[in-house]
Amino acid sequence: MLLWLSVLVLAPVSGQFAPAPKPVISLHPPWTIVFKGEAVTLTCHISHFPAAENKKLYQWYLGTEIIREIPGNTLQVRDSGEYRCQTQGSPLSDGVSLTFSSAKLILQAPHSVFEGDSVILMCRAKAEKVDTAPKTRTLYKNYHRLMDLDENSNFHIEHAGLKDNGEYYCIESETHCCSVSSNTIKIQVQELFPHPVLKANPSLATPGNPVILTCETQLSPQKSDIQLSFHFFRDGHILGSSSKSFLKISIPSIVGNEDPPYYWCEARAGTPSVYKQSQKFQIPVQIPVSRPVLTLSTPGARAVEGDLLTLSCEAKTGSYPIVYQFFHEEVVLRKMKATFGGMVTFHISLTAEHSGTYSCTADNSLGVQRSQPVSLSVTVPVSRPVLTLSTPGAQAVEGQRATLHCQARRGSPSILYQFYHGDVPLRSSSAPSAGGASFSVTLTAEHSGTYSCTADNGFGPQRSDTKSLFVTVPASRPVLTLRTPRTRAVVGDVVELRCEAQRGSPPIQYWFYHEDVTLGSSSAPSGGGASINLSLTAKHSGNYACEANNGLGAQHSEVVTLSVTVPASCPVLTLRTPRTRAVVGDVVELHCEAQSGSPPIQYRFYHEDVSLGSSSAPSGGGASFNLSLTPEHSGNYACEADNGLGAQRSEAVTLSVTVPASRPVLTLRTPGAQAFPGDVVELRCEAQSGSPPIQYRFYHEDVTLGSSSAPSGGGASFNLSLTPERSGNYSCEADNGLGPQRSEAVPLSISGRTGSRSGSVATGVAGGLLSVVGLVVLAQLLYYRLPRRAGGRPTSGPSRSPSDSDPQEPTYYNVPGWMELQPVYSNVNPKGGDVVYSEVRTIQEGNRHAGKTRGLSTSKAPAARSSASTPSAGLGRPDTELPLTQGRWFSSLAPTCPAGLPGPTMPAVLSIPHRRPRESLGDTCSVQALAFPDVKRHGLAFLFSLHHLSIAAVTHVTDA
């Protein structure tokens, strides 16, 4: 199957030769998209080229570059792009775009599709080496599922038509996995050939003369090899069929005034089966016009002045167009042209001057024909009469006499006049000559209305214009009615004041009064009553009256009394408590009051839309309701006021009932069954009930340790590092602003002074080694004391226990030789000033674990002596033991902290987190010490001194 993708220009230009046709490229296989690796053969077709085929050289283009020049007209390609071809003396063909796709799935279709074509759409998947998974392929048109494809993956369109236009693509789906979509192909079905056009030569025929009919159409250049057949018809009967597009016929004669016949043709293509018809048309035939007939038509049997006269002229036979002319006494009245069958008419309104002779002519350029003359006599009827009403004064008042006069200005005598009141005849009178007729009447109220008269001289009565007569009647005493939307008049209602006088000529002006004060006025132009609306307030109670006046004297109504009821306004709810906050046990007063409203008023009180109770105010004002508060009374309160005109609810008022804190319970939580110095104990205080926030305070022997807040209720905790002095009674307080509550006292007993919990007796150390170590200790003591003496500090003092140590000067102690060291952990956080670790000591605990520990004591530096002596609650005292890892011994120390700490650098490091006063937090001070393994075996510890350090916590000792 060949795919033609270029348009051949075959139509000749008038007076010139047709230009050389463009070559057309066809494809094999006929797809514009194929997989990479496949090949497509291009063929360059040239129609009606004079040169011999074997002498042609074909040039092939890819884009704008020549890729091949060969004697043959075929080329096999494997690259994507737009291809064109050309040969000597021919123009360049239209481009053909080829795509060699690497996609997994493609949809192939012919590029050009013509109506009637058999079209195949092929959905192809790229061949895989091993692919056994079941797959399904589905074809889509315009993004809607069209059908599932069979094993061949083809979709066949038998006879392409406009219904097949659209965008197509296919999708391959693998069960329980994924899907792949192909490219989209747009199919636009083209016409195989346009509808034919039937032409006649000559275009204006004469009956009996021959005429050549031509059925003109043209095949698409891509389908120039298809053979067409032509069929010619006249009024549904076939005249002939041929492969030629023309037919010679003879025009039949036209009988009478019948219409010429209709002609059309039909072009058919055998394969594919496509046929199309031309439009029907008539071949004009020239026939001389016949003598026309003139007709005059009037509405009645006689032509009367004012009637509409219709003049019609018609020639029974004759070719169109026909020109008609109408004449009155040889004067042209109208000229008209008829382009198709039927008569021509026009109208004139008759006057007396239109009496006379009329005629018409018809002409179709083959001779003028005149009709027979027709005479017309116009009769003049009576003219429209004029009615006149006369009264003695400017107004027609009841009891006066009025005169009615009717006269026609033109008309043949005698004339009969008839008078009417509305449509009711009053009297008739005949006037043999000009002058008209009259009659008189005494006026009553019933004489108001419209009057008219007619004049008739035998050609139909003529009616005058109507005249209105208003007989004025004085207004009677009006009646005032008050109309309210309910049985009672309520503030906000709209009351209608209706005032009506039973008699009286309109217009009547009504005035309305409240306690003789004018409220407003309203007019009744057509009589009856009038109303005004009034939106009621409490001030509108009182007497009302109205007045009616139509210019003949005012009339007053009787007085009507109105009492206005005021509905209860939206009440205001006030909660009155004995103090600033509402507390459990208080008696709160709920006061509800509507600022306005007619009594009695019933009040109802609500808590969270649940009724609490009700109270009545017989004389108006507010009402109250007392409530003894419990915790459940917290929430939203509202009240209602109702005086029978609808309940009004107040805005919600929120009441929060505060519950005093209950007596708290203090719990002490220690790491073990017994409390030892260095332990961190948690003090937990909790009140079982009480509105948050609750402030908790902790006490040791009635001395405040600290406080903590529970913003959302519940308890609070406080951590405390134990020293021997921490033994005693502990308590706590809970306070939420309604008075503090103290817990019961809880005693705490701290066992021993060192806090040693475990350990075993250290092995003996040789006495000789102890002596050697003693000498080293003495040297270290001298090393530390000499620099301090140089700084101006005292160099000697009596030995004191660690608890009595002077904070300005460290005291050093010898440590017993037999001991086992265990870590002691303490929190140290003095309130301010520098903290100095002044000594390292060991303490014999012979009565508990037969073990020994060592620690570091701290005291205030001189710069901080004016500060409070007690550190923050829960963070330890200044005199706190330093925890050291078991088995670590020191001969001399040299910190890497701030300046002023002497000593050589040693191969062991003590890391001490510290802070300087109000300047830096989280710094780390390192103290280096020399480790002596031999001394370790003998169980000795050595003293050192750290000055001018604010230490928050001592954590661990690490090897350098």
C-alpha cells in the first residue's frame, strides 16, 4: 500500500500550461514511525514527466542537505528526519518525516487517510530477548478506551469517515506490574474528492435547443489513480451515466406557467465506495410574457373612502424576470420587478380622487403586454364626529345640567347620531343636513364616566373620541381602622392606619392624626380609602383620628384608641460573687434583667443549656437566682426573658470555679533503701485537687529549699544532693492563690559521712613504698604553699576538720594507707562567686563497709565572701566531695584552668565543668595529675588545691 504524502498541483492556469508537478514520496512499509534498527524504503514518484525514466537522476534530501544523487527512484533509510526528493526540471517534493524510535511501544498508522480508505493501526512492542510475562494491549481514542487489541495488535477501520477523526495511542500493561504508553497518532480523514458542481452551457437556454451539462470535481493528487463515474439527473430521473464528466441534453418546452425542471449530478468512486451529489439548480429558459390580468380588491362590496385598495397584476406565462407597471388614468402609480413565479401587488388608501380607470403592463424584454382597463368609483362616508360636553361651571357638580352635542364635519346626508354613556346608548337623533344633534341631562353621581357618539350615513357608523365627565360628590365622614398583624399591638410591629370615606368624588386627600398631631397624609386618586404604615414604639400608644377632603369640605372620623405592648429586650446576665474569683463553696447570685419590656416578665436561668430555675418580675425589672458553687458549676451561663411575645436569651457568661489546693503529699525518692551523703534525692510534692497553676515550695526544718510551679496542675519535683547536714524533717506547701496548704513532715536520716555504699577492703601495701610516697607528698605540700605565700596569703594555721575549714585557706590531711576508693556524685551550684576546690581528703568508714573513699571539698573564694553562704536548693553545699574514679592516685596537680594555678603538667586529666560568675556557662576546666602505679597499690591519695574556679559539677577523671 502506497502512502502519498505530498500534494500534486495539477490544475491548469487559465491561458497557460500547468506547472511541473511536484514529486510524491511513498513509504514501504507505510509507517512514519518504526523501531531503531529497522529500515524504510522511500520511492520518489513523478507524474507526466517527459524525460525517460532511465535518464533521470534523483536527488534525495535529509533536512536541507543532499544525502544521495542516484539514477533510481528508491532509497532505503534508517535515520530519523525529514526527507525530500527531486529530479531534473521538477520542483522539490513535500517533506516526509520519519522517526526511528527507541521506545518500548509504538503505534503505527498511515500518515494520510482518505474517506472510504481501509486503515490499519498497528500497536507494536520492541522485541525483548526473554519476555514470558503475560501482557495486554489497549487502544485509546481521544483519551477514552476504544478496545483491547488481539494477538496481532492491529485495529482495522473498514471505511474511514469523519467519525474516525481523533488522536490514537495504545498502552501495554503487564499483570501486577507496570504499563507502557505509545506515541500519539492524530488521524484526520481527508476528502477523496469534493462535492461536484453542475454547470450548464449556455447558461440561458431556449426550449428545444441543446445544452451541455458538466459535472466538475477533482480527485486528491494522492488518489489520482482512482477512476470516477458521473451520473446526471432531471427531476429525479436519470439522464445518463458515463466515465466522462459532461453530458449533452435538449431543454424541454415549458407548458403554461409551470416551473422549469431541476438538474443535478453525482460523482462516484468504485473502490473505495464513495459518492457525492451536486446541488440542484434550474436552467433558465427564455419565454415571452403573456397579456397580464389586473385585479382591484376592496374590503367591502363598494369602494369607500379610507378603505385599502389592493391592485394585483399577473402574466400567466413568461420567463423571469418580469417588470410590471401600474397606471391610473395613464399616470404611472408603481413599477415592480418579479424574479420568480406569482403575481405582484401593492396597496393604496382610497380618497375621492382615486375614482377612475386603472391598468397594468408586463415586460420580460421579449415585448410589452398591457392588461384590460378596470374602472373604480369611490364613495365618501360620513366623517368621524366630534362630541362636546358643556356644564355651567368649571366642575360638574351633582345637581347641575349638562349638554351633549355631536357633529360630523363631512358625510352624505342624512346622518343618524347616537349618544353613549360608556357603551350604553342614551339617545339617537337624525340630522337631514349639516349641523349635528344635541341633548341635555341633570347630573347625579351615577353620570360620572365616559361619553361618546356615532354618526352613520349608510356606509358604516363613525364613533367620536370619548369624553370624560366627572360629577363631583362631597366626601362623607370617614371611618378609621387600625390593622395590626396580631391581636395585640407590639413594639416593632407595623400597624396600618386605614381611613375611608364611603362616598365622595376622587381624588380624596386623607390626613392622619395621633393625639391631634399630624402623622402624615395620603391621597386616593381613584376614590376609596388610603393607608399609612407606622412602625410601633412605646410612644405610639394613644388616640388616633383621620380626615377626608375632596375640595368640598373636610370630614373627621371618630377617635380610635391604641395600646402598644413592648416585648422583652435581650436580657443581660450578671454573675455576682463575694470575691474576685469564684471559689467552691461560695454563693453566687445570677441576676438577669431585660432593659425594656411590658410586665410581667418571666426569667429562666441556664447552665450549659440545662435549666437551673425560673423567677418572675410582675412589675418589670430583673430577677435573681442563687447558687452554691461546686467544681461542676464551671461553664457557660445564660438566661431568658419572656413576657409572652417571644423569649429573648442573653449572651453567654463564662464562670470558672476555682478549687483551693488540697493538702499536698510529700514523697522522698532516694537511689537506695538508705540515704547516704552524695545521693541525689527527689522531693515530689503533689496536691490531689486544686485549680492550676499551683506553686509548690519545699522546706527542710522550715527553711525554704526552693519552689516549682505546675501550670497545668499535678505535682512538682525538686532534686537535692545530700550531705550529712541534710538529715531532718522535710515538708512542702501547695498554693494556687487561695491559701497555702502544708504537707505532713517527712523525716530523712542520712547514714555515715562519706556516702560509701559498696567496696571491699584493699589489699596491704608494703610499708617501705608508703614511706617513699610520704616524701613525695611532703614535697607537693611545700610546692603548693610556697607560691601562695608569695601571693601574700597566710602560710600556716592550725589543722581543722573539713567542716570547720577556713574558706580562705585550704587544709591538707594525710590519708590513711589502707583504703578502697569509691566514686561519690554530687551536684554543685553555688549562687554566686568563685568556688575553690580546696582539698582532697580520704575518710575512714570502718563501721559500715570497711571501705574508704576520697573527695574534693569546695569553699567560697575571697571574692565571693559577701554572697549568701547557702547555695541553691537541690544543687549541694559549697563543702562538697569530689567524685574520683576508683584506683586513681595523684602526687601533684596542675590545672589548665585560668591563670594563678601553679604546678607542672602531669599525664592524667581531671575534667571539671565550671562557670565563671555571670559571664560564661558550660566551660570545662581540666586538671592534670601524675599517676603512680606503685602508689596505687598502696592505696594512697594526695592533696591538691584549685583556686579561683566556679565549679558547677565534677564529673570524671580521664587518662592524659
